[in-house]
Amino acid sequence: MATNDESDKNEEPIIHDKRRIDPETGKVRQPGSEEAASGAESDEANATEEGFEGPDVETSLSDADLDFLSGQSDAEELAAERLADLQRVTAEYANYRKRTEANREVERERAMTGAVAVLLPVLDDLDLAEKHGDLEGDSAFGTIAAKLRGAAEKLGLTSIGAAGEPFDHNLHEAIFQQPSADVESETIADVVQTGYMLGSTLVRAAKVVVAVPQ
């Protein structure tokens, strides 16, 4: 019995630290953390005694993970990344808005093209009348012609094709070609029928006579 009493006296008392705040790290302890920690210490001791080593946790994590876990993340670098993300999203939205506005303008021009197309025969008659000298002076016909042309311009309708301009197959339709020693490239010699543009939309190509180099 004396031997048992002496062994009991030599055993150190087991103290359970139930403090919620870890005095070493200053962090809040999670429930069961003490038991898990003691169990981990026991497993580690057993593994050491048996000659086995546990997995190297540190080498299985990236530098960024280690920095995050150790609380050493660079706040300025993180802020720069977030700023770059915000700038990219802002630029993408600005491009999207520009494309939307451009598409809306194209659709508006297409819708108006059908409306102004009905004015083209009237404008052609005014051109013929002007060539015959019927719009000269302050005649009533000349005044009406000026108002009609002004209304068409307010709608965005502009004429294309004039004598002396370079020939552009995208805007002009050549109905006749004549050699000329006065030009070095294809040039409009005469306009048979005026062409029209509505903004960036071609309403009708101009019919022209083209002078070509000899």
C-alpha cells in the first residue's frame, strides 16, 4: 500500500484550461479545440515513438496560403487587385454601352431610311428643275424647293456625288466611262442622278459618268 501511495504522489495533476481566450495567441478557442489539441499531441507522441513522421503541412500549402494563414497578406496588393477588377468591369460596361448606343443609332437610321426614300423622287425633280433654270430668283417654286431640301437635311439626309470628286465604287454607280487626259485616276465627270446618305447609311448610290486616265 505504501508503494501505491508514493506513485499517486509522484503523478502530476491534470489541469484542463477552459479559458475561452487562448492566452498565447489571443484568439477565441473553438469548442472541442482543447480535446482536439490534446489528441493531436498524443497522436504526434505516438507517431514519434513508433518512428513515423506526420505529413508536412507547411510544404503542401502555397506561399499565398501560408501568408494568409499567418496573417501576413499584403493589404496593398489585395487592394490593387480589387481596383484592377473594378477598372476592368467598368471598361467592359463602357464598351457595352457604346456598342448598344451605336446599334441603336444604326436601327434608327434604318427605320428613317424607309421614310425619307419617298422624298427622293421629289428631290430628283428639283434637281432637274434646277438644271433647267426653274429655281432661279425668288420664285414661289424656288422657295418651296429650298424649304423641302432644308427639311430633308434636318432629317439627316445628305447628297453625295459631285463632278471632280474621286470615284468610289461603294458610293457611286458608274453608268458610263470616258477616257480623259486631264485625270490621273478615276474621277466623276458628271452626275446623272444624285446619291444620298442618311447618317452612315447609304440610301441610294449616285449614278455618275466616270473619267478614266487614257
